[in-house]
Amino acid sequence: MSTAQEVPTYPGLVQELADGGLLTARWRQVFDAVPRSGFVPAEVWRQLPDRCEPVVGTDDWLALVNSDEPVVTQLDDGAEDGPGVATSSNSMPSMVARMLGLLEVQDGQRVVEIGTGTGYVAALLCERLGDDLVHSVELDPDVARQAADALAQAGYRPHLRVGDGEQPWPGLGLADRLIATCALRYIPYALLRQVRPGGIVVAPLAREFWSGALVQLHVQDDGTANGPFRGGATYMPMRAHRLPDLHHVHGKGRARAAGLDPALLLNLGFALYAGARLPGVRLIHQNTDNGVHVWTTRENGSAATAATGEEVWQYGPGFLWEEIEQTWWEYETEGRPDADQFGLTVTDRGQQVWLRDPSEAIRPVRG
């Protein structure tokens, strides 16, 4: 009896999405009609925690493409001999399904996509709405060309543009829906003004303290928009919105006992709260055998690092870890709200995270 593992199939993947409640009957038809394999190039990589691993062989390629995993399609913005950082991908199908569901599109509605990538999402939208109602913009000319070729070969011809997705589409007018398939640090107000009142914007946001969350915004009559966060999401960042490296750290280290397991900082609800209370504080983490190791920094050179079960080390001016602990106790006092109790309001003056109601904006500790 053969022990060879059966290669996953695309119909099996779609069935998995449907069984998980991610596809309505209409979207199930759309996903069935648009195989993912038509939008994934031959040279791809699998994203591992610490590197990107080349995928070699047809069976391994099919296994990755027909699984609910992201497929890395570009490293280092296409430059040769780079460090091997993923810069473009075909997103997890379950995440694509979630975002398209949140978009709440109806027949006859015009959609703008920021970040064409491989063209897979644009193809799904074309299958759902028709080519003429789909507009997609991509910054990287090589990525855009490959997407255009894949779309044409699959029989789809949406409106495509090579350019800066942060800027409005010239001459397009108001759209009914806008979806960003790249992570943003904030919602550019210029994009918001391109969506009609009553329209919906769905985008993954990645800020200094949290690595990714989906937001579903409803555009209001006065040109503002607000709406809830809808769970975590990790996407390749828009190039102009890439997060900076950790700030430079000053001073000698000072050790103290940790009053808080650093793993708690990764809870998305807390991350949204802390990101609003402690603007400018940058956090990164790494999983360890015992839990996690986190590093936090601030522009003034203060820093703190902590690992599960170990002491905290602080550097520079102030006491950053104490500030984080105080923010955690505030979050505890609020009842440890889940991420879906937070939301975002965007106006021409900026954006604010709120808790439970748009009128309850979370104010920063510092001005």
C-alpha cells in the first residue's frame, strides 16, 4: 500500500473555505471558477518564520498553491542578491475570502483594488462583478505586467494601472468599494475621498505596536469613515508604508523582575489598545521554545526587552516597560476587550482607534 501523501487540489481548498464558513454560495461559485494556480508563477517561495524557502518540484508547487498558505512570489523588490525578504505574494485564500466577504459587494458596484499583486483577487472580483467594474493598481511594473498577463490568459480584462496606490485613480470618480491587498500604516484620506458615502473600505493595517489587523470602514456623508476591526491580518506592506527598524537604543541596561508575561503583549486586543495609548512605541517579537521574546523601543532611545520566564532589561531614558505594564493594567480594567470591540475613525485630520463606540477614542499617554 502506498504511503505517498496525496497532493492537495484546488476544489479541495475551496471546499475547506466553504466548510469554514468563509464563502457564501455566490462567492463559492466565484472561487470555483478561478483556480489559484493560474495566478502563481513557477518560481515561488514558502514563508518560514526566519526565511523564505524556494519551492522545488511540481508536486511541492501544487501542494503549496492548493493549500491555505501564502505563496511568496517576489523577494527584495525583485533585486538580485538581496537578503531574501518577501516583498510580494499571493495571499492566504482564507484571508482573501474573509476580505472579500467584508467588502459586501453587490451587483453593479465599482471596486478599486490597491495592490494588484498576482492578479488573483482582481480575477475573483471580475468573475463576481464583470471586468468593467474592477479597477486595480500596482506600483511594481514587473509585478503589474505578470498580473496583466495572467489575467488576460484567464480571460479577464479589468482596468489596470501601474502607479502609486496611495493616490486616487485619475478621472475614475467615486467607487462603491475599495480593498487594499497590501498593509497600510494608516488610511490615506485621499483614498477615502474616492469612495462614495455609504461605501465600504476594507484594508489590513500594520502599526508600530501591532503587526496587522483588518479594518472595515463605512464612509459617511461628511467624508469621514469609521468601522470595526475584524481580526488579525498579515500582509506585505505598501512600500511607502513599510515600518521602520527599531529605534537606536541609548544607555546601559538595567534589569528587573518582569511583572508581565511578554506573550500577553501579542494579544491583538491589547496591541490595538497599547498602540493607541503609546504612539511611537515600536514592538517586534520572536517565538521561543518557552514562549516569546519581545523588543520595544521609542524614538528618544528608551527600550525594553523581555523573554518569557526571564528578567526585563531596560535602556535609555525613562522606564518603558513600566509604561507598558501600566497600559496592560488599564486594559485589564477595561475587561480585556477582544479586538472586535475596537474600531477606527478616519477624518481629514487623522485617524483614531476607539473602544466599543466611535465616541470613545483612546487618547495617547503623551501628546
